[in-house]
Amino acid sequence: MHPETTVLKAQGLVFRHSPPPAPPLFDRLSFGLPPGVTWLGGGEGSGKTTLLRLLAGALPGNAVQGQLRLHGVSLAQDRSAYQRQVAWLDPRDDARDAQTARAIFADMPAHHAGWNPDVLQAHIAGLSLAPHLDKALYMMSSGTRRKVLIAATLAASAPLTLLDQPFMALDRPSTDYLLHLLAEAARGAGGAWVVADYETPPGVALATALELLA
């Protein structure tokens, strides 16, 4: 992988949930993410979600060792500039549960320079979200809630897009729509997408794959 084609470079990542002598979850983990779709696999407890949070810059800096550089921006040196290049809404985070879908969408442009309202409208249609825009997340089914977060994440049009088990609880038409988007992303030469899941997304040509051991 040539440096000019690497969107994100991770070097020597070390992270542990508990202080020493507890063993680290990641121990000197290094990899590069090229443009296109990367599958992040691994069994239960292997750390898929934790690694996504780490890549998003969502874990405390003092809990992580190593280097992350996204389009040349170092997380350690400029956390804010790094985070603005990452599209990530954690489906396990309930902090937005009192917000409506419309309010979540309205908040995104302040954090993402690439936010595209036309793309958002396409995702609202593709994921059948129009009847749910003025509902709070806690009022939605788990599938609809997940679709709102996916639509917001994808409309950010960020250099790095992170999706955690995006197909969970989705209906068949929404699953097909998302697979179509991933297949398009796999053919493009734009940003890097990371899909964390137990299985690879069918019909999507992967740029690379990372598999964590439990």
C-alpha cells in the first residue's frame, strides 16, 4: 500500500480497559486504511466497537498509546481537526435518544464540512425515514433508530466513515439500499469506510480486511 493511497495510518496502538497488569485489548496494533470499504471482523469481545471508537477519536487520549493520522492530521496533535474528518455516530450511545431525527441532522453540518443536504434527502428516501423525522430516537424501533444514525453518518461525506453492525435490525429494503451504497463506495476513489460486523457485507468488493482475535 503506497503512502499516497492511505487515508488513515495507525501505528503501534495500545489500549487496555483496565490499568496494568491487565493485558491490553490492542497491543502495538498497526495498519493502514486505503480508499474504499474495509471490513472489521472478529468474534464477541474482540474489540470491534472499541477500535471504531479509537479510530473516531472518541476515547480519552490518556487511555491510548500509539499514533493515528488521518489525511496527515494527527489525533494526538490536533484532536478537533482529526475528529472533523470522521463520520461516526455510536449506535450504543444513548446521549441523543431525546433528540428527533430532524434535530440530529440539523446538528451535523457544524461538525462536518462535507455535509451534503442533497445526499441526506436521498438517504431519507432510501431508508424510508420521512414519517419519522419528528420523532425522538427513544420513540423509534431499534431498526429505525439505527437508520437515522446511518443516514446522518453517510450524509457527512467525511474522509473516514465508521459503521458498527449497520445491518442489525434493518428491514430488507434498507439492507439492500445500504449494500448498494457500500458497493458504490467500494468502487470509488474517495474516502475510507470501515464496516464492523461478524460477516463481510455480501456483494461488496473490499479494499482490505482487519480481523481481531478475541
